[in-house]
Amino acid sequence: MNRDQAYALMTEHTPSESLRRHMLNVEAAMRWYARFFGEDEELYAVAGLLHDFDYELHPQEHPAWGVAYLREHTDTPPEVLDAILGHASFTGTPRTTRLAQTLFAVDELTGLVQAAALIRPDRDVRGVELGSLKKRFKNRAFAAGVNREEVVQGAAELGVDLETHLGNVLSALQQEAAAGQNTQGT
């Protein structure tokens, strides 16, 4: 499974543009952390792109349905499958690899960054400042669907302090937007 195959599978199973954008944002954050840790960027990208590909069509069975599908129909590496299962706390799947820890750590946080971009007049993530993101993180009424406890837990599991983690994910999405990728709020 490579990035192009993962992208095709994600778009095939995900009609919603907003969910596609979320997975592209998670991919960007995963790539950023792969470079940071000196890990396999393609592997991290695949995990980011596929982590929610089944959510829209199979929400009650997510992520088990997606992992079963990937096992049966693709050559997705086992560590990606474990990371996908582990990003959903309710599965009880332990996050024992850096890949799994990274996916869990960035998933919710990308939603907060995206929401912070969407309230800007230009809807552009490149204008979001870390100080503003920190304030939004503390305001539980803002992007109320973002599980702050999981963001804190994810940063701790990854071994990165929370403020640094917020800055890393913000930087990842800003760099992707600057490169012309689809991580802007529009």
C-alpha cells in the first residue's frame, strides 16, 4: 500500500469533502512527525489517509470494518492496521509503536487547528498563531467535538509537551498549505 493507493481508497469510501480534508490534514501532521522522528514518511502518510476511511459509510463499525477491509483487500502493513485500531480508544488496542502513538496524538488536534482556521476571515490555516490556538484549546466551547483529554494524552504518549505538540501540528498544516496542498479551511 502506497500513498496513491491509500488516497484512491480513501476517496472511494469517503463522499464527504470535510472528512476527506480531515484525513489529508492528519496525513500532513503524520508526515511532519515522520520527518521529525526520522521514520518512514510514506508509512505515516498511509496511516493518516486511511484512519477514518470507513467512518462515513460504516460509523457503527469504525474502525474495525476498515481494518477488516484493508486486511482482506490490500497489502496494508500490520503496523498501519494496529495504528488505525489504536486511534480509537474504545477499541482497547494498545498503542505500542511510535506510528500508533503519532496517529492518536494528531487525530483530534488537526480538528482543532482546522476549526481555528475556519473562523478566520480568510479561512486560511497559515494565519493561525500558536497563542490563539492555545486559547482555543483551553476554551472547551470552541470546537466542542475535539476531545481535549485525548489531545493531552496523545502528546504525553508521544513524549512531547502539549504546547510543543500544538505548535508541531499547526506548523505541519501551515507548511502543507504553503506548499499548495488542500489543508486550508476552504
